Amino acid sequence: MLKRGDVQHVGPVFTALLFLLSPVFFCFGNIPLDDGLAVFRANSTNLDGSGQSVAQPEASLTSDLLTWEVNPTNAFQTAASYTYIDFKGTTNQFPNYLGYESGHANSVGSIIYGFETGVAPGISHVDNLEADYFLTNYVENLTLPALGDTFINQSFTLGQLNNTQLELVDSDYDNYSVQNGVLFISAANNLGNNPVVCAPGTSYNCISVGAYINGTYANSVGPTPDNGRCKPDLTANGAETSYSTPMVTGAALVLEQAALRGDGGPQSSDAENPLVLKALLMNGALKTPDWTNSSSSPLDARYGAGVMNLANSYGELTGGKQPFITHTTVSIGSAHPAYNSPQTIAATSAWDLGTNVSSPNSDGINHYLFQPATSFKNASLTLTATLAWNRQLNQSGVNYLCLFLYDATLGTLAGCCTSRVDNVQHIHINNLPPHRYDLQVWKAGGIPGVTVVSSSETYALTWAWVAPSLSIVQTATNTTLTWPWYPAGFDAETTTNLQAPAWSEAGLPPPTLTNGSYQINLPENSGSQFFRLKSY
């Protein structure tokens, strides 16, 4: 049982509102490695979190001075939009007898839902709770009614716990999330003398968020100290994890609104599932130049899946739900090569909410078959895919699921992710030829040393096959370069010599976003000039 005062602010406590008047971004070349918010707003309609609600537990400055409340005025909202909750009671008034205004809470709220500064300024309600009360009376007490919010932002940590304490806290959080259909979005902790990812950003089912600033990470690194799981799951722009975490919460709110109104296709309601939203946010992330993972460690220990990009995640949501082509089984531990079928999934960027079934005698495989095309001869493809599932209620471990990508044309394994401790798998593979592929979601029926929690497991899978296309139109006076806004993460480069090319973005003006595409207009050049798109 946690006691009052155990909860700690991640970053410094401010006595005045930290104004963030525009999205923060950092540049690699001409296109910023940004949160995708501006592009998202330019290519979507009326997606501002309208009708959604969020819970915002906040840590008190001390156990005596209960400064944890959002001032509605400073967060650009009205008092009627708030419910304040702590051990003294509940009220819709501000100021009130429960506690006092917190600059930290104001800043966090402004990033989530601030009228001019927030990612989701149209939300309808905020449950603002004192964090110790929230932990002891909600997370640790599943007999109480849930708050009713799909997303709970937690810009605080509990500090470094021993492994026994960590397991207890993580279990409480995972049980609450499963029982109440909630996605916790939690700070991973900032760098310090002990740069360890801390609870509640260590729970299996949450999105653990790191910070990205000045071209690098500003958060504690994984893996978790108990069993070496990958955390953080994601990074986002922000000087500290206190302020990157609400960026992700705001993005989750507008994606949920998009799913509710049908932007995800005929089965868009399935995209409201927190698992799908988690997978979409992770899969849409941009990779930093030094991002890395391995088959046994799905995420980068510093950046998770990368830097959040809302435009990418929304683009994948609009691809719709695309179910697997077929389910097969093999004897436990047997090979599971590419499935031979002419059927394919046409959507190169999409998602699924599916179930995989195994048995004590067999492993189960769900097959997603693709034959992605490229615009140019000999062009290559990039695949990013994310698999996410929950630690189930009152379980110490998770079912063992893996991702495999087979080149069905060559009959070879192109990549895989097979972590035995995580409940996410993530692959990012470049330079794939335009062949036929089998993306497999594999579930263990029973392997020595691996827990089988249940015969079936619900999971979310998101994918994006990327083969960027650059249009070059030349007239008598100028040259126009054009490429789509989705997927994000590409920059134009030029060279004057293909024999010994020195590709560079130097000399190219910044692109403008016009009619759903990036565009660069150049004056006519009398010499030879060549262009390409490069991932950054």
C-alpha cells in the first residue's frame, strides 16, 4: 500500500504556468522530426478531442501543502469542465477546499487540452485527482467504480522501487487497465543520478513515455530493472517527461475521436480499443538516426518505438481494419514458413484487432499476406509493424506472441521480433525488395520456460509498408518537387552527379504543405540536377 507523499513530480514544480504556444520540434534537414500535429490538422477535419474525457492525477508538492489542482483559467478551460477529487471529497468548483493550484498541473493540462496550446482542446471533461488518493482508492481498489476515462495521464513517478514493490505496483496498474478498459500514459522518468525507468511507467499495459529534445532523449533508459522489459514505449517532444507524456495523451484523445466518428473504416469502432490506439501511436513514430533494436529487444532502450508522429498514426488508422488472411497451426516448436496463398491485403498501412489461438500441442499462426508495389524499378520498401497485447487480469506473466516477416517470393525469413518478456513486438526493416510477404503473428502453445496464460489472446497489429514517391515536374522557368504528407519522415535531397553522388538537402528551400502534399519550387537550373527522397 502506498502512503501519502510517495508520488513524485517528474520534473520541477513551477509556480506559474509554463506557456507552450506552438508545437516543439527539432530539425534533421528541411523537414522537422516533429510531432506531426500541424500536418495532422491540415489533413483532417474537426479532430480536436471533442466529446472525450481524460483523467489527470497530479502529485502534491508536499504531504502538507496539497498543490495538485489545475486552474481552469490557466488551462484555457471553464470550471464546469472539471471534477476535482481527493481524500476530502469531490467538487466542481475552483478554487475549493480540497487543495491548491499547481503550476505543474497547469502546464500538463495546457499541453493536453489547452484552448490555444493543447493537442486536444475540444475535450468535454477532466477528472483532476490528487495522485496519492488516486493510487490508493482507485488503482489499488478494484471494487470501486472506475472513473470512466479511457486515458489517464500520469506526469509523475513513484521513484525507484525494489523488484517486489515494482511487481506489486505494475500488477495493480495492469489489473485496473484490463478491468476498466483504460490506457495509462505514464512518464518514464527523467535522467538523473539514477537514470532508471520508474513506476508507473513500467507497467506492462501502459504507454511509457520518454522525452525528446535537441535531437536526443532526455529520459531514463530501459530496460526495466525487474525482468528486462523494454520501456519507454515511445518518446515525444518535451523538455522533460512531465511534458512529453501529455503530448501522447492528447494524441490518443484525438485518435479515439477519429475512431468513434468512423475514420477507421467500416469497423472503426474496434480502433477505440486501447490496444489498437497504443499500437497506432507506437507504429507511427519516427526513427531517430541512432535508433536501434534487435530480434530479442523490440524497442530502443532510449526512444522506445521512436518519436511520436500523430500524422503517421492517423494515416494508419484511416487504412481501416484488415483481418488476417488465414490461421494455421504447427506442432510446438516446428517451422512455420510463409503461407502459400494468392490472397493479399491491399491496404499497405492499416491495423487489426484480432485473436490468436494455440493449444497444448500446437503453436498458432495468423498470416497477413502482402504484395506491396513500388513506383520505380528496383526501388526498395520499408516495413514498420507493431504487435501489442495485454497482461491479463491477475497474471504475473504474459502470453508469448512473436512477429515474423517472411519473404514468400524467396522463401526466406526477412526479420522477426521474439522477446520473451515483453507484451509488444516491433519490427522496422529497410531495403526490402518488392516481393510477396507473409507477416505472421505467432502464439506459443507451450515452450519450456515460457508461460502460457491462456489458449487465446487478443492483440492489436498495425503496419505501414512505405515506398515513398517523389514527383518532379519541370517547366521552362522552374522545377516543382512534390511528395505526400503521409508517411512522414522524408526529406528531399539533390546532387549534380550520379557517378559519384554527394546527396544533400543544402540549397533546397523548406517545403510547404499544399493540398495534402509537401512541395518545393526551384528556379530553372542550367546544369544537371537530380533529386531523391531520403528517410530521416
